[in-house]
Amino acid sequence: MAPKTLPLLLLLLLVVAWPLAVQSAPPTCYSRMLTLSREIMADFQSLQASEPEDSCVRYLPRLYLDIHNYCVLAKLRDFVASPQCWKMAEVDTLKDRVRKLYTIMNSFCRRDLVFLSDDCSALEYPIPEVTGPPDWQS
């Protein structure tokens, strides 16, 4: 190999290998649970918005998920077991994702999960998220 091609070869190797070396770490159990719960809620809201008012979707259990609330495990089980829409492909896909989240929470990531609440009614009627600081002037 010629002496001039060696630096070019090393530079090429560095350019190709650099992205592989700086890839981010794989998601943690917690981040995977949080991401999946948000995706499920977004998909459920989208499904509700896209289906007609007389559809079976309106009879499905509410699906607000807070992975820090102990009652979320029962909520996930109830949603998967609900008999409504059992032949609707979009609902079946959503139930599969809910089942996956339940399995992750109850098996793989059980030790990483910390429940901060066991208020089941908070999952039925969630408090809206505050987008800014409270207005102390009023």
C-alpha cells in the first residue's frame, strides 16, 4: 500500500466508524414505558377522533395512562379485556400495544418502576397539564 493512501484510508475508516461509535444508548425501561404509554394515548385519541360517534370506539374504557399510578396496571388489563370492537383492526392493534406495555411494566421493568400514587379516579378524569407557570397576579 502506498504511503499516501494510508492517511486517506484511515480518514475514510474514521468517517464511517464515527456514527457507530457515538450512537445513543439504548432506551431504558423507564423511557420505553413512558414513550409507549404516550404513543398509546395519542393513538387512542386519534382513533376516537377518526371514528363516527356511533362507533364501538366510544364504548371502550377511557385510556389515560400515568405509569406512576399503581392503578394503571388494572386499567391496562381492563382495556385489553374489553369486548368492544373485537373485530376492528385499529382497535386490535391498539390492544396489542397496550398488552405489550402491560408486559413491559409487569415483567421486564418491574424493578425500575416507582408508583407515586394509587388514585384510580385520577386515571378516569385526569387533571389537565399546566403549560406555563401559575399566574400569581390574579
